[in-house]
Amino acid sequence: MRDSTLQNMPRRNFLVLGGGALATSFLVSGCDLLDEGGDGGNGTSAEKGAEAPDLAARVEAGDLPPVEERLPSAPSVVEPVDRVGIYGGSWRTAMLGAANSGAWVDFTIGGEYLVTFQPNTTDMTAQGVVANVAESFEYSDDSTQYTFTLREGMRWSDGEPLTADDIMFWYEAVFLNDDLYPAKTSWLTSAGEPVVVEKLDDYTVTFTFAQPNGLFLSKMAQEGDQITRSPKHYLSQFHPDYADDIDALIAEEGASSWVELFAAKGGTFDTRYNNPELPTLSAWVLDHGLNEDVQEFVATRNPYYWKVDPEGSQLPYIDTVNFPVYSDVEALTLNAINGELDFHFPNIGQSTNKPLFAENREDGNYDFISIERSHSVAPVIQLNLAHQDAVKREIFQNKDFRIGLSHAINRQAIIDAVYARQGEPYQASPRPSSEFYDEEMAHQYTEYDVDLANEFLDRAGYTETNGNGIRLGPDGNPISFEVEAMVQRTPDVDSMQFVKDDWQAVGIEITIKSEDPSLYTERLNGNQHDAAVHFATGGLNALVEPSMYFPFGPFSRYALPWMQWYTSRGEAGEEPIEPVKRQMELYDELTTVADADRQKEILTEILQIAKEEFYTIGISLWADAFGIVKNDFHNVPENLVTGAYPNPASTNPCQYFRE
């Protein structure tokens, strides 16, 4: 077995505790950490104490057990970014429409998975993963079996113990239940079979795969939410395998089925933040469900939270996290500029906003942090290579045609006008800070050259034009197609206005369709689109999100039927062209390899094929963004990576504090 900490240190003697700026190992019990001493107890400052004052008051009143009984025997120890903090105050952030804010809630007060990525890592292999809810983990050399040891004495937010039975409930009652999850999550299957999860003892579980699953830990750190959000003692009340009279309960709750009832209680991924009564492992607990119509959501300190600072004081420091709900970006941005948010970056941090924020920085009493995006290009144009129309498919699959269109785009004009001169001409490829960065791949065919564009379009075979100068396709009709964009992604739509003129100049006609996100998604999922624009994923996390480099996932809008063929193992979709099939074979191999270096070698080969095939047309490297932090708000890192995994969750927001 390969240990998750150090290769030659016995697992039972070295415990990976946490995912803070420094994962500290302690061979002591919770009582050791919390024994009283002359400095105010357990090495904490007399002023701070072992727990928040409001919790100490509840202990004194008999409403809570003592803090040493609320912490696990081996709490996760978080090394602070700057310094040990103090208790009190609030963290004011924001939501842009509550219904769509589940991700931001997870990234701020959630994100407590069995394992997590090291803070701000760009290493998406198992080497970048550390224990979190799990006290430790280990895995076999062939990456077929993973063993997780939970923290003895750890509790849910209602005080009930977290044990292996909770993991087994998620596995048996949720994941394996076809009514709840008819399609099993791909990273939790191998050889077409679901993972086998077994309980070894009250605090130990194993995940066993039919064949090696070398990306399991990476995917767990990225997407493992539901596994640690399924408290058996609570959710079993609403499950037919456990409830005494599920039909009576369904009727009492006014649900149409037990599945609807179970979802309403927060038992599925999409509804996990809709029930404030659902016990959680998070540092703060929401007061309302995200499906409720309120002006502000407030999350209050979890008295049973299981992380401590280096002095042994229970985290979090902050009393409450406040999420006022904004209906539009303009109002959110204005309040942020006025200093009404303590730490925030979504929807406000685009580079075009920075001059305005800089002008008001002193009055707003905030400073900047840098946000490194994991995505690469914004926007990326994806012609539908698997189009239902045979003529358009032939045109779009012609690589010379795509190269000609790429050379016809005046990217610098778009960058100057739409992106306030932030960015550089770039194709969908790993970012410069990625270890997979390929300068040639990033910049191929980005030169604005109308003569060269016409040369490639002629080479593609479309030399004849109609009376309006539009090139004729293989059927003799003008080459004209629609490009679809989400209406709220204004820079995408604005960019395409420039592209439309540029392509008109070389004889290609397009119509821009600005659509509601639901219609956009519906049309693309139905393979009804000619072309689509969005941002390009995989700038830093190509290992686990390679959709821009071969048809892997829903972001592969250039060939969704090929993606469906791959994910269904030929049962659905459409068989792809040979280079794509080769990439799929390589990625299958990558997922069965445990060695990180070998994984990277295989990914490099996949990227080389993508470079040669040139599936999509990028515009500009998506410029890094910024966030704002109030000057009295501390322990927020100066740099954050976003888009690859829940962040700032990996930096342990429980350590943030106000002076």
C-alpha cells in the first residue's frame, strides 16, 4: 500500500491533518490539545481561549457539551496564512441570485470533502491531494483500492457522530439507488461497474475498483461533495429502505414521490443547500435553503466544527457569513466598490473593472488579491464537427477551413475593445503557468493575416463566391451559419460582432444568436447548433478536465455526439474520427495509471494530437482577475486559483478573521 503522507512512514503513526497552508501532523489526542495551562488553556492566548465566546457561554449554560467533547480526538490543524486570529465579527460576501449560488456557497462555507487539494495547487495529480474530513488515506500501488480513515469523535453540526455508516449510507442508499442516480458518476466507476465501498470498522472504509483508477483522488478532491453530505441519522428518515411508513411521510410533506421528498430534504447534489436542517460538516450552517426567497442568507458558526488553529482553539474565528442576494451585477459591483463586502471576487473581478475599484480603494478600505483562472481562453469558438447536416459537417471538419477562419480574426482589436487591452491572442491550450504549456500550440494560427486566411480557405476548396462575395460550399450554396452565445456573457457576444465582420471580409457569413442559458444548453445538448462560443476549460486542470482537447465532457461543444459515444462506451452518440478515438484510448490508459509522471506523459501526447487537429478557435488568453479584501479582514491568501476545484475552500476560510 502506498501511504498518502510519506512513503516510508507507517500509516498509523503519521496522520495527515487538514488542508491548510501547512498540513500539520499531531500524535496527540483532543484532550492533549485542550488541557488547561497557565496561558489560558492548551497553549491558546488567555484572551482567545479554546473556543468562541458565544459557544463558551452556551457550555456554561448547559446547552452544549465542553469543547473537548465536541472535537474529534485528532482535529485537523490549520496553519494560518498570516497569523493566529481572534474570534468574532462577520464575513460579508454576496450571491448573484440565490438559485444559482450553490457553487459559491460550496466554495466558501462548504467544500469539506474526504480529501482536498493543497491550497492553490496547480498539481491536479494525487500528489496535490491531502486529507481533510478523512484523518488519513492510503492507496494500493495499482490504484485499484483506496482506504480512508475518519476522525474518531468527529460530529455533524447537530452533534451526532460521523462514522463509516454515513459513508456506507451515501454508497448504498444514494449512489447505488437507480431512482436517485440512474447514471453513475464516471469517476466512481471502472470497467463499466460502480466502485465497491466497504466498511472495515467504525472509522475506516475502502473504495475498490475493478481496474486501476489513477484519477480517483483528484476527482474526489474536486467533486466529492455528496459523499460527505449524507448523514445517515437524518436522511434515512426520508428513504424507503429505512423509513417505517414512507408513504405517510410523503403525503404529510406534500411530495409526489419519495425521490422528491428525499431531494427536498437535501439528499441530492442539486438540493444539498436547499434544506437548512440538513446536518453538515461545514464551519458555518446556513439559516435558509437556497430555494427560499430571502434578501440575505446568513451562515452561523457550527459548534461541532472539527478544525483548530495551531494553539488548539476551535475554528472558525468568524461568527457569521452573510450572503446578501443581488439581482444584477451592477448593484453587486457598486456595493463592492463602496466597501460593503469583506472578501469577494465572483462577478466583479474582471480586469475591465479594476481601474474603477482602484480609484475607490482608499474610500472603500479594501485591497486587491490576484485571481489566477484555471480556464484558458475567452471566448473560444466551437464549430460543430459532428453536425447533423452533412454539408456543414464536411465544411467544419475541414481543418484548412478552421485555420483560415482563425487567421481572419483581428484578435488584438477584440482584446483592445472588449477586454480593455487585457489578454493576448491565444488558442484553447494550457496557460503559460501550466507545466503543460506549449507556446506553439497556444499561438498557432493567431496571426491576423487576411491574405493567409484567404489562402487557407481556398486550400479548403471553397474558391467560388456568389454575387455578395460569400464563398460557396460543396453543395453550391453560400457558407452561412449561426453562432450561439449565452445572453449574459456580454463579452462573448461583443467579441463575435468583430468576428462577424472579419469573417465577412473573407467570404464567410454568420448570424449571432444571443440566447438564454437554458435554451443555449438545450440546443447544444440536442446537437442542434452550428457553432457555439463560451470560455475554454483546461488551462490549468487539463488532467481532469480535458474537454477542449478531445470530446470528453459537456464543454466539448465542438463534438458532443463524439463525447456521448465515449462516455457511453459506444452505446450512444456517434463514433468519432480516428485521431479522436486515439485520444480517448490514451485517456482511458491515463486513468488506469497511478504514477503521476506517467499520467503527465500520456496527457502530453493527448495535447499533441489536439494541437495537430486544431478542433476549436480561441480568441484571447483569459486575463487573470482580482478580488477585494477589506483591510481589517485577514488570513486570505494574496493569490487564488479558481475554476479547477472549490476555492477559496482549499485555503480554509475557517481561519479568516476580523481585527
